[in-house]
Amino acid sequence: MAEKITKRVVDAHEPTGKLDFIWDTEVKGFGLVITPAGSKSFILNYRNQDNRSRRKTIGKYGHLTVEQAREIAKELCYRIARGEDPVGQDELQRKQPTFKEVAEKFMEEHSAVRNRPATHESNRQVLNNMLLPHFGRMKVRSIERKDIADFLSRNKARPIGANRSLATMSSIMSKSELWGYRDRNTNPCFKAERYPENRRERFLSSEEFAALDAAMQRAERNLSESPHIMAMIRIMMHTGCRPGEARFLKWEYVDLENKVFRLPKEATKEKRPKTLFITPYLENVLRGLKRMEGNPYVIVSERNDGRAIADVKKPWDRIKRAAGITSELHLHDLRHSHASMANALGYSLPMIGALLGHTQAQTTLRYAHLATDHLRKAAHDISNAIAASTPKLPEPPAPDTQNIPRIRIVKH
């Protein structure tokens, strides 16, 4: 049936119990399909560049007027004349993976293989907690710069989390280009503005070091905390390693004969091998630690599931409270405190940088102000010692105010 499709024609056509078509005489291929249930939709029949017959659904009558549907049909005809295939493009878009699917591929094929265990765990956390709830169902190809800007705006109250999420998101988008899911050089995270982060510095004093160790000894006597957690904290305190390096330390990295931890490049943030020294104190800690058969990790849970320990924050918080440390103190601050203690003992910044495994001197300069503090204290101590050893001069006699001649002021 062919006639110019109008509102009157559409309204007048009743369902017949089978599919019915009305073809427009004004725009070739434009038509209306009526289902047996009475649903009415606008369609466009055409042939693509390969001469294959295609049918594009424009939209339902009621959602679109006849005039609106005809204008869309004209626009589609123009695109088809230019060589496009709207139905083929729709199929391609439907086959495009979602962000969640690409993120899972990223975690399995890249993060788990290329990143350190701590970085892999961080990627998993930001994906589950921040990125997937926002982008999970979106097609990875359709994510634009404005979507990234919207995500950052929504998470402005969590600047650090937003920044970490942006870094992970950028890596996933780069891999999407490499895997062919996005066009080259279309990373929507490019030049996205990060939130400023206030760098915090927290160093344990000698008294806090002692209080922390005393709290751990009490926990060990009471069997209230895992000895593996205690060992992890002590390894950090006595080597200055990062939390991830201690948490994912494997027995194969431990060389008790030569008294060193030999971390391979995949276990370090610097992506190069690192050597940490095992002191006699740490040797006793390691020899007293129960090794879980079949588990490669030094720090493990009692479940012995073949993995590194999962939860370290809660026991760390309990130890801090038991030590009477109420101010904010993160596990990573043990690394800073190790460097602070080295500085207090007079070791140079290059020496501290070598102990911590810094690859750039600029990284170690964050501890330079500690050297200034110690120099100032030394200057004060020297000055006080000099002042204490210098004999005091006798006090000058008080002036005789009784015999001071009075001056008479004469007014003219």
C-alpha cells in the first residue's frame, strides 16, 4: 500500500492481525509498519553500498510525529547517498564493548601482568568503588571529555580518589585505542585537570616508635593480633620499604645468608630491582615467623589461601590506638619516619635516597627540611653551651637618683 503518509492516514489504519506496511509516496523507502498488536512505527528501507537490503527503524508513532519522522528519513537518505550505512553503524555500535568489559580485560591482561601487586590492587579498588558505578554501562567508544569532566566534578569532595581514578581511567582508555575499541589519539583523559593534593608529612618521634613497639609486644603476648601483621609493621619500620613491598614480599626475595631482601623490578614502584638490608633485629623477626606451606608470601592470613594478606588497615588502626597515637598516621608514614631517623643520625640525603631506593634526588629532597631542623637545634645547643661557659660580667651599679642635679626650665 502506497500513499502519502499523514497523521490522518496513520490514525485511520487499524491493525488487521498481521504486519501491515504503508509506503510513503514522497520519500522513497519511508514507511509505516503496523504490528498485529496495533503498534505503529516509522521505518526506512534502503540498499547500502554493497547493494544489500536494509531496514532502519526510525521510531514509534506517538514518540514522533509524521513530519518529524519524514525529516529524519530525509536525513538518513542523505547519509546513505554519501555512502553511509545507518543499520551497519547501529550494529557496530551494539557490538562495541562497554567500559566494564574493557576494564575487566585491562585488569586481566595488563594490570595483573604489568603492574606491581599493590598497583594492581589499587586499580581494582578505584574500579569497583568509583569508575564502574559511573562508567560501567557506557560504551567505551562513546566516552568523551565531558564525561570525564562530569566524573571529576561529582567527586570533587574526594580529590585523592578522583586523581587516582583518573590515572587508572587514562590507562584503560590508552589500552582501548591499542586494542582497536577507540580511534587513535582520542583518550578523553588527556589534559584533564587533576585536583591539588595537600602533601602531608608525618614522622614518628622516638617516643612514638617506642610506644608502637610496646603496643605490638603486648598484642603478641595477648595473641590479639596476627604475628604476620606485626612482622609487616616491623619490616617497614626497619627498612623504610613501602606498604605494598612489605605486604607482597615473597620468601623467594628473602636471602638470609647474605642478610638482604632482593626485590625484583615487578615488585617495586621504580620498576627496577631493589635491595633492602636485613638487620639482626629483622632476622630474628623472620626466623620466628611461621611460614605457610604452599604460600609464597611472607605476610599472610591464617586462612593460607595462597595469597598475600588482604586486610591490614583494621589491625594497624588497633595497634595505633593501643600505642596511644591519636593523630592521623598512615602505614606509609613508617617509611617517612625511617628516613627521618636516618637524618637525625646524621646520614646524608643521597645516602637516605639510596636506602629508600629513590631513583631521583628530587624525591629525597622532601626530607631536606629535617636536616635544617637538626642544624638549627645544633646551633641552639652550641650557643647555649657557649653562653653557659662564659663568665658573667658584674652588674653595673644602679644610678644615684638622689644626687642628680635638677634642671630648671625657664619659659620666655
